[in-house]
Amino acid sequence: MNNLLPKDNLQIGWIGTGVMGHSMLGHLLEKGYRGFVFTRTREKALPSIEKGAIWCDSPGELARQADVVFTMVGFPADVREVYLAPEGLVETAKPGSVLVDMTTTSPSLAVEICEKARGRNLHVLDAPVSGGDIGARNATLSIMAGGEKPVYDFIEPLFHILGKKIVYQGPAGSGQHAKMCNQIVIAGTMIGMCESLIYGHKAGLNLETMLSSISGGAAACWSLDNLAPRILRRDFEPGFFVRHFIKDMGIALEEARRMELSLPGLALVQQLYQSVAALGYAEKGTQALVLALENMAKI
């Protein structure tokens, strides 16, 4: 990996300034990195531009100037377009550049991008994250990285600006596989957390008092600490969109079918989240699962 660019004065490119991306780019800008930014809706990049990021009109324009490009977009189709379309990152990035996809996407797509980038003397990491809007704001994300180890070692200091738990998982696609494991666990904890609140409500408990007990015991989890209080406030604004979680569960189920695995719990939770979307809450946060369950319980 002797063709990596020098670490000094790295120029950072960032594509995707949504609920999490704008905070993540902000941390890099605050550390003094010169940043270039592109997102489909320029208005969403204004907070980053106000912090000093330089606007680019296309991924290609950004890639021609940046040494390291981070992407944080929505769906696998968006990732494919940004990386593999004509004038996409693989075609336009400078030789020796590092491309880091932090979107949760298909492991097979991560491998495809890595193979095509290698042929153009580029380096790629798949590095999805967990922690939602809170983790992005507080730079406490968990980052799961896949790709060649020397490339990971080169980028790791930047990851530590964005997150708290940084783990190298293995070759290309491994970061995405690890994220699927993460999402499978979250699917189970989300339904358990929401059903416990509905049960507690029906039983006449003070839900805040109940949560103060169970969140310190064996049931302790991130969802109880961060999303249950939002539900009690009836705050369903997104830290992570319902529609994105449905996408993630779909990727995990497709990978499971490819590996001839049955994941019935995950399949059930995905169906329940599809009912959340059908009720009109696809743009809300994942805690909106409780709304579908409340609807089923007639409360």
C-alpha cells in the first residue's frame, strides 16, 4: 500500500449531509481539516458551508480536489450512483485517494466497489456506523470497518474524530456484515422496548418509574436509554429514519437468504416496521414502531 497519499494536509471530501452526516463533517472541520461538500439538496449543506466547507456541484468535482472522500447517503442505489456512475467517485478520484463509504449498504456492493476502485489505483473502506443522531453529534459512534488493513490504519485517526468504538472487521464487505449483525440485534431490542412500554401502560404503571428500574438491570440497552424517553415525550422525530431501517433489515434478510439462513425474528420486525410506514410514519424515527403496536392494541 505504498501508493497512499501523505497524511499531512489531507483534503477531506464529504458527500451526504443528512441527520448524521452534517454533524460528522462538522467534527472534521472543527479539527482544522479543509473540507469539500456535496449533497443532492444544497440547503442541507449550508450549516457545513457556514463552518468553512467548500461547496462542490457534483461528486466528480469534489473527488478531483479531495484526498479522502467520505460518503453518507441513503440507499444502495444512491451508493452505486455516487461511486460507479459516469463521473462518479471511482472514475474521477485522484490516484491514491481513499474512498470511505459510511452508508449502511449491501456487503456485495461494497466488494464490487472495492474491486473496481482497485483497478484505478484507489483505496476503499466500507465503514458503516451505529449510534444515530446522538452518536453523530457527540462523536461517540461505533464504526465497523472493512477493507485492506493498511488503508484502515491510514484512516483510523480520522475515525477517532467521528466515533468512540472503532473496530477493524476484515476484508471488503466485512464492515457491512458487522452492521447487519448490529441491526439484527436492534430489531429485537426495539420490539421488546416498545412492547414493554405498552404493557406497562396497560398495567397502570408510571412508565418513567418503571424505566428507571429496568434500564439498570439485565434489560439495559441503548434503546431504553435513548429512545424510550423520546416515546414518553411523544417525540418521533428521526435520529434514524424508519424507511432506512426497513432498508437495512431487507439487506440483512437478503444476505441471510444467500447464506441459506432463516431469521424469523428479523422478518417479523421488518413486517411490523412496514406497517409503521403504511401508517404514514416512514420519515419518523425508529421509535415510531410503538405507534403501530399501539394501533394494534387499540390504545
